[in-house]
Amino acid sequence: MGITTGLYGYEIVLLILGVVLFLVLIFAFLYQILHGKKVSALLAFFVLPIAMIGYPSIHSLQYKDGVLTLEKSTQDLLKNPLDAAARAKVEQEVSDLSKRPAKDPKDATIVAKAQFAVGDESGAAQTLNGVLQKDPNYAEALQLRNKMELVHQLEELATRVTQNPSDQQARMQLQQTVAVANNTPI
């Protein structure tokens, strides 16, 4: 987890070029001082590399803060799933964060949890697949994938029981799956 987490490639390039330009200006500044020349002309140029360095850094901080906010908002939504304002807030935050690249599996899993919480199962599955490609043993992602599979099983079993209420085997499977789903963290 570094300063480049959640940054696009062009933002990383901007950050690196800003650092290089800043170092070049420092050397030019020292050269001017050592040779007794005016340094006031160089001072204005320091604004550019500082802006180049600051822009990606600010985006990285916004990304991290956004991930933390999304995690809290998702927890609030899961505590009260009928809260329309909480759902809208999570949907907006997911929309904002899912556009940015997530190199950290934890951050991507938080986004996937939020996507799943608002009902975007295909988006959550896609995000989880990306996480599990990078780290196939990441526990939180595996737990979320298992929870998603349980929900699909519940839907299928509920449909079977609804279509055929006398199917005792489907009823038993449904009860067992509900018990497992209730004990699965996420």
C-alpha cells in the first residue's frame, strides 16, 4: 500500500515527472546560488512540480478515504437494508470508486462487498474475480464469493420450494442453506 494505490497510470507518471522536475530545479537553484546569479526567476517554476506531485497524492488520499467511507456506509446499509438514503449513498460511492484502479485486494474486496450489498451481483463477481486473480487465497474475497454462492443457492432452492411446496428434500436443503448462510461472516 503506497502512495500510488488507486492511481491511474497517467497520475503515476505525473507524480514521477513532478519529482524529477523538482530535483532538477533544486540543482538549478543551487547552481545559481553557487555562481552568484539571481535565483528569483527560478522560484516561480517550483509551483509546477509541486502541483504535479500534489495532484496524484491528493487523488490517492481521496481514494483511500473513499474506500474507508464506502466500508462504513456499506456496514450502515447492512444494518438497515431498507434505508433508501444509505443505499443511494453506497451506490454513489461504489460508482465513484469502481472507476479507479484498485491494486490492493482489500480495497477491491471492500468495493465488491458494497456492490453485492446494493444488488450489483455481476459487478461484485467481476471485482472479486480480479481480486482472486491477483491473490487466489485472499480470505475476505473467498468468504464473499462463498456468501454470494450461498445466496444463489438460496434463490434456486426457494424457487424450487415455491414451485413445488410438497418437495421435502428441497425444503430440507433450503433450511440447511439458510443455517449456513446465517453463520457465514460478511
